[in-house]
Amino acid sequence: MTGDPIDAMSHEQPLIVVMGVSAAGKSTVAAALAARLNTPWLDADDLHPVPNLEKMAAGVPLDDSDRWPWLDLVGDALGVAARRDGIVIACSALRHTYRDHLRASAHGVRFLHLHGSRELLLSRAAARHDHFMPASLLDSQISALEPLRGGEPGARFDVALPVDDVVEAALAWMAVSPVPHTDHITRNATPAPGAGRTAENRLSVADGERTSEGTES
């Protein structure tokens, strides 16, 4: 394929979840991809309630009772973005059920799985001094990760490559990957009270600003 892969894409608003374990570079890739797509991006870590952040900072892995209300907010952000300019979201989305939940939130959600060796991820995690999640939680995330399976709309990308190369590979895949249909998928949890309003607030674009603040996750 020649030329800019963006030119070959559908005119539908992009709804992309950059997924993977901690220290995979999700936020960095999401921001760079969103810039190429001229689309807002969001770090899903910004949607975690304070108790979740405190739990992870203490080195305690989250369980599903912590994750589902948070995933409701991420799903609502996708739903809001589908009615606007689309979005790229950096979100761990480790399990099949979590990804199905996000896919049920809006038509056409696709996943970019950032994959790297444990050694590379550990070195990255150890080098981060301003992130709430300690390197000690990486193994719990690796254990929880369920790779993309057949039928899930996504592809895997090697994080050992430069960010620009990952973004170009993702764009090339998106250009030839049909927007998936999700009519057969339902959300697994009831949205948390006020979730939609929170998503609306997080995606409000003021004075032309099209990116959200976030730390690499």
C-alpha cells in the first residue's frame, strides 16, 4: 500500500483502545496515534477513583469489584466519543470480558495490543519515578492478561520498536481492517451513577484543546 494509510480509512470516527500491561507505553502510543488521526485521546488511568489509585500505589492489585465501575466510565467515554470526533484511549483492557464490555459501549471499537518481553517491561517500569503503579504489580498484570483471540477486532504490536514505527504499523493495520460490528455484544455491568456525566466532562474540549493529560501506562 502506498501513500498515507489514513487516506484509506473509513470515514467513521475512530474508536481505538491501546491496551496492554503497565509500562507497555500505552499513553505514549495513544497520544502519538491520536495526533496522526487528529482525534482526542484519553488516559483511562485518569478515570480511576482515588481508592483504586491508592490501592495500586500500595502495591495491591485491583480486583473485579474495583475494575467494573472504572470500565463503565471508560465505556461511557467511548460512547460519548462515538457521537463526536472519535477517540484513542490508553487502557489496560486485560481480559476478554473487559474488552467485550468496552465493545458493547460503542459501535466499531478496535484494540491495539502493545506487547513486550517481561524484561523490557520491568526495565521500563523500574525507570518510572512519577507513576502511581509500582513495578511490583507488573507480574500480576502479566498473569491477568488474556491476549486477543479470534473474533476480537485487534492486532498486536511490538513495543521494542520506536513509537513512530508502532504508530505507522497501527495505521496500516487500521486502513485494511474493517470496522467491526458489535450488535451481538452486551455490557456486563450496570453503569455507575453519574458515569455518563463524568465521561462528558472528561471529553469536553475547551478552546480547541484535543488531548488529555496523562502519565505513560
